[in-house]
Amino acid sequence: AEGVAGGGGGHTVGPGAVERIIQAQALHNMALVFSNNLNRYKEALAHEKKAYAIYRLVLGESHTFTVNSSHFLRRFTEQAVDQSTKQRKFDIDQNLIAAASGRMHLTKGKLPVEAATNGMDSSEGLNGLTAEKKKKKKKKKKAGK
């Protein structure tokens, strides 16, 4: 068995463990690059989860590497959620802007509310006709037949 230095209280690990710890370190370093350099927090979180699993399995939960990895997991999770929330808000804003600009374009400069109501007053129905106007229109149709 090989001894691994660190904050695990002299935790001794079996054959192949050093390679697994090196793999976990590489995953952790990749997570840092995704987070710090690329602002890709979901990918950082995925890599750190793998590193944490290896540390926990090979070194135990109380080892310094495992504890540090759990702190990074929490940090990357917060960053990923924050980024996702901001992206969702941005997407909604972009959709609203696109919808509003589309209506404004189609209505030749009228405000969207003016365009939707086409200048009718609030007592009129969606098609611009009051009940009285509808009756008059019906009478005209009958008279024309």
C-alpha cells in the first residue's frame, strides 16, 4: 500500500490509488479552467463532481482534497444556477423585445397598445364594433338582400 500525503490523517491507499488521485486532480483543474477562464459553470460542475467522487472513494470524506472539492462543488453549483437564471431572464427580454419590435414594425410606428386597439375606445369589442354598431350592420345586410 502507498501512503498519500495530505490532510487525511495519514490515510493509506491501495494500488492504483495514486493514478486515481492524479485523475481527480486533472478533473479539478479542468473544472477551474471551465469556471475561471471560460465562464462555463455547468461544465465546471460536471468535472468537479467526478473529481469529488474519486477523492471521496479513494481518500475518504474527511481528507483535505475531498473537503476542498466539496467547497468547489458548492461554488460551481451557485455559479451555474446564477448563470442559468441570468440567461433565462435575458432570453425572455429578447423575446419581448422581438415581439414588441415586430408589432411596432407592422403597425407603422404606433405604440403596441394603439396598434392592438387600432384607435378604438375601451367600450368596443376586439373587432372594433360595439353592440349597437353590430345591430346596425346586421340590419344593413338584411336590407341589402
